[in-house]
Amino acid sequence: MSGTPELEPAEHDGAPPIVAVDAMGGDHGPEEAVLGAVTAARELGLRVLLVGRRTEIASLLAEHDALREVPVVHAEDVLEMHEGALASWRRPRSSVAVACHLIRRGIAHALVSAGSTGGIVATSTVRLRTQTGVVRPALAVPLPTGEKPTVLLDAGATADAKPEMLVQFAHLGSAYAQTAFGVHRPTVGLLTIGSEPGKGNKLARKAGELLTSAGETGALDFHGNIEGHDLLTRTVDVVVADGHCGNIALKTVEGTAAFAMSAVREALTATPLAKAGAFFQRRSLRELRDRLDSETYGGAALLGLNGTVVIAHGSSRAPGIAHACRLAHDLAAGRMDEQVRRRVQHRQTNWFNRFAQHEDR
């Protein structure tokens, strides 16, 4: 393994989790993924390993003098960025598939990849499988709303959702907010076109009724409908949507944040006086930039599987990969999968369990 000892299955208890990084995924090839893994190991003190084409990865590790610091597991195939759900079957020996195998064997405890979202969701769902009672996994993304971000899900894993799935997404998001951000009892809102009950399409109206019922039983702290302009105001801790609307909302927020930072940068460099003022505000401006930078949050967590999966942005550079490794480490160390399992087993209503059994058939 390129200068490293053979990896063996290890118990998670008492030892920091190991994060398997897909070295081949992302827009910037293995260079940024390898550097991100090295950064996570050296600067963040995380236990990481790289999965991909061994010769290519070893050459990059040698450039950083990190051959003995970061183990390498060979995978001969790669999920291309344009590939979707069928990649799971077309490429059974991809770096993502091998990383999932490492998780199942207990050699690794989490996966980080900046590859194709559709390919990662499909491959990890097939390889790791959904937890008992979970109908569909969901992508959870933190929105930059302050010290404790608001969690948005689903951000694109399940485009055609049923109302009952949105209730389950609320449970998944609540478990994520508790584990990742320490929110004791997360509040939940349903993203739709009006704050009044009954607003929205058929999916939203039915999901609103089910979420209201779950709130009345104490299973969830449901605060009703929210609109698009509420996404960054921290009206609630968890925002629930189907994957189609959730992904549109996420890309809109990210695009708006990027535009706002570009406009601020342009305004602060327009005149010598503006540049002088920006110099004295550089610390606050850096904090604002980091707050709005999607890479700072590490990416999206794929919830509901028997293992921890974090999908970084396809355009992620090394710092974004390192942040994704830290998020994956924190979720695995916090037993995110067990938190989800407890909520699904103990807080779902009987009608939802019947629905899950029907879907399995």
C-alpha cells in the first residue's frame, strides 16, 4: 500500500474514525483530493486514507512527502462527473464502490467524494444499503445562517418524493442537526410557496398534514410552512423539501452568495478610498467570505445509509476536501447512523412503517 502497512478492520470504539477519500472524484482530478487528504491528516489531525489508482496517487503523495502518512487503497475504475445513477452498475470497481466496501468491512468509517452526486448516491445506496425503515436517503446541506447553520434536505438525492418521505427527511434532518450542530430539539419547517397551512402543490399540502400530525404527537417540533426568503433567516433549524425543489433552492442560495461576494469585492476595489476602507475591514470581510463559502461547510451528508457519506462540491479544492473530511469525521464520531436508527425505530408512526414495508416489496 505504497509504503504503508496493510489496513485491518478496526473497532470504532475508543479510536478516531477513519475517513476514506475518493481520490479520483471532482472537477480538479486527484491533485486537489490528495492535497486535501494530506491537509486533513496534518493540519486537522484526522485519520484518512485515499482510494483510487495507486500509482497516480502515490506519485502525488510523494510530492507532499506523505507516502507514510496517508494509506492508499487501489481502485481501478472511476465514476465520471457526467455519470448518474446507472454508474453504480456500470462501474462496480470504482473508487467510490471500493470505499463503500472498506466501510462495510470496518476498515473505514466514512466516505468523502467530490464526484458525481448521482453516481455517489446510487453507488453508496447499493453498497451500504439504507437503514431498516428508511425508504430513501436524503442529502442534507448546512446553510450559512450563523453560528449554528440551518439544515436543508433533501438537496437532490430523491427528486420524486412522496409526502411520507418528507416526514422521514424531517427525522433525518433533526438527527443531523443534533449530531453536527448540537441542537437539542431542532425545529422543522416545510419549504413551499406560502406560510399559511394548505399552501403549495399536492405533495406539500399532504406532507404538511403529516408533519403537523407528527408535531402534535411530539415526534417532531414542526413549526409549519416556510418560504424561500426564510432560508437564511434561521426561522427553523431544519428545512424539509423534495430533492427537486431542495436542489433548486440550494443552487439559488449558493449563486446568490457568490454574486453578493463578487459585488462587494468590486465595490471595495472601485476607488482608492474604498480600498483603504477595505484594508481596515479585512478581518470582517474574511469572516464574511468564509461564512458564505460553501466549501467551508464541507458539503452534503447523505443520510439514512449504513455508513457515513459526505459529498463535497464537484469544484472543491484542497481546503474544501479537508473540510469535508472533518465533517465526515465528526458525523462518524458522533454515531450519526445510530442517531438516525434510533429516530426511525422509536419515533416513526405505525403508518410510516407500513409504508416502508410496502416500498420494500
